[in-house]
Amino acid sequence: MGFVHRRRRGAELFLLVLALAVGVGGYAAVGLGVEGEVPPDIIGYGGWLAALMVGAHVVVRLVAPYADPVLLPVVAALNGLGLAVIHRLDLADGASFARQQLTWMTVGVILFVGTLLILRDHRILARFTYTAGLLAIVLLLLPLVPGLGLIINGARIWISVGPFSFQPGEVAKVLLVIAFAGYLVQHRDALALAGRRVLFVDLPRGRDLGPIVAMWLISLGILVFQKDLGSSLLFFGLFLLMLYVATERPGWIIVGALMFLGGATMAYRLFGHVRVRVDTWLHPFEYYNGPAGENSYQLVEGLFGFAYGGLIGRGFGDGDPTRVPYAESDFIMAAIGEELGLTGVIAVLLLYGVLVERALRTALISRDGFGKLMATGLAAIFALQIFVVVGGVTRLIPLTGLTTSFLSYGGSSLVASWVIVALLLRISDQARRPVPELEPVDEDAAAAESTQVIKVAR
Amino acid sequence: MNKPIRTVSIFFLLLFLALMATATNNGFVQSSSRNDRPENRRVKEAAYSSQRGAILVGRTPIAESDKVDDEYKYLRSYTSPFLYAPVTGYFSFGSSTGIESSQNQVLSGDDPRLFIGSLIDLLGNKPPSGGSVQLTLDPDAQRAAFDGLAALGDDVEGSVVAIEPSTGKILAMVSLPTFDPNNLATHDFGARDETYQRLLQDDSEPLVNRAIQKRLFPGSTFKIVTAAAALESGQYDGPDDIVPGGPTFQLPQTTGDSGLVDNEGRDCPTDGLTLRKAMEQSCNTTFAQLAIDVGSEEMLRQAEKFGFNSDYLEDLDGQVRSAFPAELTPPEVGQAGFGQFEVQATPLQMAMVAGAIANDGVVMRPYIVDEVQQADFDAQQTEPEELSRAISEDTARTLTEVLVSTVDEGTAEPAQIDGVEVAGKTGTAQRGVAGAAPYGWFVSFAPAGDADVAVAVMIEDAPGQEIAGGRLGGPIAKAVMEAILQ
């Protein structure tokens, strides 16, 4: 008998209590800071959050007892903090985003539970490799269908169904990871072994370039037709990383990076909206409110928010985060930076870091290639998404719109993120579960069985 | 597949480290420079909508923040606006002057000295509030100075400064014309801009604090400095030493009327007279010759010891330097000796000259912020500071005696106070423009032996009045001194 992982469900429960303290404490702090009193509905609100978390925990205990104990508390803390910050912005704006976000969180947790209950083994998903891929492409194309697609803030990534609007790209992300993982597990040998060596780098064969070229074209298509820089970057980066992990060949990264650079340069030359993003990134203060226009207004207000927050922040209610347009969605990090300070920002980044680290650890210990690839892909979704959006808001890279998983307002993203966590827990449960013991075989009996003497009548 | 997964982990680690580094740059490294950017309305609005501390004279607030029901929450209001406007300045959206500007750190509560108080506010979950600034001004002296100057007419332009010689405390600081800072602090920005433009374009410069921001020829009051230089040179050492005189004096290297100094009919005998007499009669011919004897270099040194050509006022912004030029030719030094040519002084500077003589020759750094206070915590008192020793104690004693005679017997008679020994000197400075009225000056201190107050009065323009330093300035100086001595 080798090493067996402990279940650690008690640890998960303890961490969940801490996460709830973040969520409920944040809500109370918002009430105290903005209105000078603890919100009267704190019991109902806290009770609801606690019920969701305890429910999720019980289901994990029952159907995925060996799953990683840290993932659920981390996302619970992030989601709770996000709700508190959105609630604070609501109080300033008179909006009710927090209430809707809580509803979406409930839907997310229900889907989380559903995923864990229905999907008892993640390897089943490998059967749906091409179905998932096709479905993802259909979902990505949906916003381009006339009458169904919506253009919001210049990006054509929404569809409206009755009273609801939805970003199909968020679901497509998950499906793409499944499709990539399934495809790469089947074809990794061909992709890895064929090719020639140029200057110490193994370059892939020309005919194997097919899938990467296809993915590159899809990413460019998203950029051109949907004007969604962030998703385009995310999908291509995701594919590239999974390809590298599957083949273990850095040559793919080099080819991919060159293609990305080519595509980015081309996009900068050809498209005005890409050029604007780069210019405002390089010279934000010139495009703030001067003669050159106000294209960087949002970015610079966000930067001023970070500056105003300083090390420890102004505290809930004492900043002015609603100056930043879309502070509750893409720019929620600016609101956190202003009212909770650099301390709050670093804390949130560390939570995301832990989330990604636990996901990659799951990939490392997973026993099957499909699980490894899927976990890596899901970790990459979080890591790349956080890097792209937080990097954009803090002016590390040009600003591109993406949601900050779990924190920022947006139903599609929140629901998809909860499903991702369910998938990670499932893979992790499979990976940490003890290897099933084989029945001991009675060798004599077996030997006797194999050499039975048959008498032949004469 | 584990090796590439580990590589990917390290790659993600680097991404997160880059994010944290950028966040640190935004929230810490660049924090204060971005807060100070002129286009950053967030910080300006926050500053504008916070409860600033009060500016106090005695126990009375002369500027405070009143709670109002609009988006900026607090409105700055000034009681006695015209009386104190040159000192308090105004606090407007995005701009401020005077104490409002120079003491902004304290008033807004950001000053490190208020750290403990701010911390207690933070822990007590109270909104942060600013500290108060207690001024050194004496309300009675300020009122006496203002009323005296204002009585000269509606369009008077001038200034009065009084200081406490032994400490440098500014006891009165008046400048006319003045303005109503309430009209600039208003939340009605349209009306504010209109008022501001009108004040800015007004030729009488109501926004200028003449006490520290306007330098003019000091005229005969500068003879005190010339006499100090002559005494310090060692050529004379008592009030009754004989100095050169004469009804007229032709400046060296000149011919004709332009280089001819006269005494406007005052009695200055050709064969010399005592220093006491020369000051009493304000003999231009005497002080031109004394300055030439002392020389350009020594005159400059003496003037600079009194504070000319330097910045010394630290707690109020915008002090201009009083000027005494270097490397003057003999005829220029001669003119400089009675406060003409390019010699220019602010009223505060002339009060400091008088104060130095009253303080046994030591110039104290002038200051106007007496105390920084916050709610219930210990006040931080400003410590008086010696700026320089301008003259020896002997010279100070001699000059005091001479200036007392000038009040008792000479041109400075209007400043006489019953039962108190007053030292003083008048000044009437030509503008150097033909036909234009002169500037009137008056400096004095009292009681002469151990002075509690030194005053400088400057009258730049008083339409309808014949300007002569003694006649107009003397009574104002007297009223201010009486307000302090009572």
C-alpha cells in the first residue's frame, strides 16, 4: 500500500467558516462604513450565504470526499468579498447589482452541486471531445446571429434570450478546455514525436500545425468580428499552454508566441480599437480629458483610485469608487484598491494565486492524461483571465475587457466559474482517492485451473 | 506531462508576481504623485468635502467648515472676512491661498503631527477631521490697524504689520483693499469664477497681501538701517556724535539738479549736527553722506542682516524678498541711504527692522501660526527662533534713543502716547514718477526700553489725502501700539 491522501473535509469546513467571515463581515463593514449601521438584513444575507456554502460542503463530503479542501473556501471568500464590494457600489449608485449577483451565485452553486452529483468520473467527458468542440464554436458564433446578438460597449459577445442576456463565451471556455484536453490526449504522440530539430528547438511538422492554425484563426475571428480582445487572447493562450503540456515541446510555445505577435501587430495596424487600447496604455494621462480625447478616462480614474487608496485603503464608504465607469464589473479591482488599499489587492491576488496553485497541483497528481490536461486548462483559465483583466486595470498590459472571476458582477462568468470549480474538485477527488485494491489471487487454484488434466476415454 | 505542468506553474507564478509588483507601484510607489496630479478631481473633491479645521484668533474661529446639505457636505465660511482675508486667504475648489494654503496639511488633517489624533478617529470610526490653526494675531491690534487704515478713505491702498520684537510673533497684519473669501469659497462655481476674475483684474490688487507681497521704496524709514550701518562701522558711537549735514548735497559723480539731494526745507546745518537731530529732522543730506562713507558693501551687509534679500516667513506662502542691490556706485549708495534708488522693502521687513532695534539688535524669525491643535489632544506650539543678530546691543541702545527723540521732538510726533516712551520714524518715499503722490511709511515700537510691539505702516495710495508718512501713518501706528499695550 502506497501513500494515501487524507480527506481533510474538516479543514475545508474550518476554512469555509473563515471565508464566510470575509463575506458576511465585508457586508457588515459596507453597512457600517456607508450608512453608519450594520445592515438590518445581515441575518438573512449571512444565513443565505452560509446555507449555500454548507450545502456545497455537504455535497462535496458525500460525493467527492477526497477532493482538494482549499478550492471551495477560496472561491467562497472571493465570491463573498465580490458581493460586499458590489453592494457598496450599489449603495452609491442606487443600483441593485448585488441582489442579482447573489441570485447568480445561487444558480452557480446549484450547478456546482449538480455537476458533482451527475459527473461521478471526469473521464466520461473525454467521450464528448468533438461534441464539446463543436458546441463551443456554435456558442462563440451565436452573438453574431442577427437578432440574437447584442452589442454592449462595442463588443459583440452577448446574446439575449427573452429577458435574460448571456455571454455564451463564458460557457464556451469550459467546453473548449474539455475539447482541447480530449483532442490532445489522443494526438499527443503524433504532435510530440514528429518534426525536425532547428537550432536546438524541436519544431513541429507542417501538417501537425493544423489545429494550432485553426485555433489562431478562431481567436483572430473573435477579435475581428466580436471586437473582444480579452477573450481572443484567453482562448489562444489557453490552447497554446495545453498544447505545450500535452507534447512537452517548447517548440509549440515559440511557434505560438510568434503567431500571437504576428496577429497582435496586424491587429494594431488594422484595427482602430486595438490601437486606441495600446495608445491609452502607453500615454494614459494624455487621453484622460485633454484635447486628445477621453479614451483613457476609465483607466486613469482607476489608477487615481489605487493611488487614493494607498497602502490600507480609505475604508468602505470613504472612497469614491463610483467615479470609475463599470467599477462593479471589469474595474472591481480598482474599487478594492481604493477602499481596501494595496493590502486588499494583494490579498485578493494571493487568493487567486492559491486557487491556481491548487488547480495545478490537482493536474500534477492526476492519474490520467485527460485529467491532467483538463485541470491545467481550467487553472489556465483563471490565471490568464486574472492576469489579463487585473494587468489591464493596473496598466501592466493594455486594457482588455474580461471579468474578474468570482469577484466582478456578471452572471454568465460567475456560473461558469462555479462549474469550473466543480470540475476541478471532481478531478482532484479522482486523483486523491486511494487506488482500488485488487482482489488477491489464489495462485495455486489459478495454476490448478490452468493445468487441469482431462482424461480422455479410449 | 508533469514537467511542463511545473514549467507552467512557474510561468503563472511570474504572472502573479508581475501583477503584485504593478499593484504596489500603483498603490504605494506612485500613490502620492498621482494624488497630486492637477487633473485628479477625486482627491480635490475629497479635500473639498471634508471637515477642515478652524483658523483661530484668540478663542474665536475666523474660518471654519459648516455642514451644508449638498454634494460637498461642508462649506468654508469666514467671520470677519474683510478684516482677515489677506491672512486666511481663501479655500476654493482646487485652489487656495494664505493660511488655507500654507497650513493645508494641518487643516485637512494630513499633517504627521496629527497622526495620533487621526488614528484615534480611525479606531473610533469617526470621520477624519482636520486640526485647527491658532494664529498669533491680536484681535484688538488687528481691528485698530484695519480701522485706522480704512479711515483714510474708501480707495486706500496700504498695509499695517505689527510684531512682538522678543519673539517674532505677528500681532497684526492688515492689507487694503481686501476681499470677501466667502465669495470664493462658495459652492456656486459660476459665481465664484466671476468674483475671482473681477478681483484678479482689479487694478488695486485686492488679492495681494501687501504686508508680505508688495515691496516699495521704504524712503526715510530706511535711514534707521543707514544709521545702524554707520554706528556699526565704528565711526560713531553715540546719539550725540556729530554727523555731516547741509541744506543740500551734490551726489558724487553727478552735476545739476538730478544729483542734488535736499531736505525739503527741514533744518540741517551745514557744519554738521548730532545723529539725534539728523533723525529728528530726517535729513536726507546726512544719510546720503553716511551711506557713501559706509560704502556699498557694508550697507548691503547691514541690510541683509535685517532680512533684506532673503526669505524668512515660513508659515505663510508668497513672501517676497525685500531688496537691497549689490555693487552700487557712490551716487546710488547715497540715494539708497535714504531709502530710494532700488531699495525696496515690504511692510513686514520694516516692522522687523524696528523689532530688531527694540530686541537689543536681534532679529527674530517672524511667524503667524502660534499653535496647531486637534480636538482634545496636546497642542503643538511654535517655538520662537532667532534669525540673526543685526546690530550690537550698544548700537540698538543708541538707535532707540535717537528714535525716541524723533517721536518726542521730531517728525514722528503723531505717534506719541501719554506715559509711554515711543520710538519711531516717518518715511515719505518718492515713486520716481513726476507728479505722482509719494508712499507714506511709519515705523515705531513701544515701550522704548522693553518693547512689546513694533509696527510698520505703509500707505501706497490714499486718494484725496496728502500723503506724508507721519501725518497719516503715525496715528495708525499709535492706535495699534495702544491696543497691544493696554
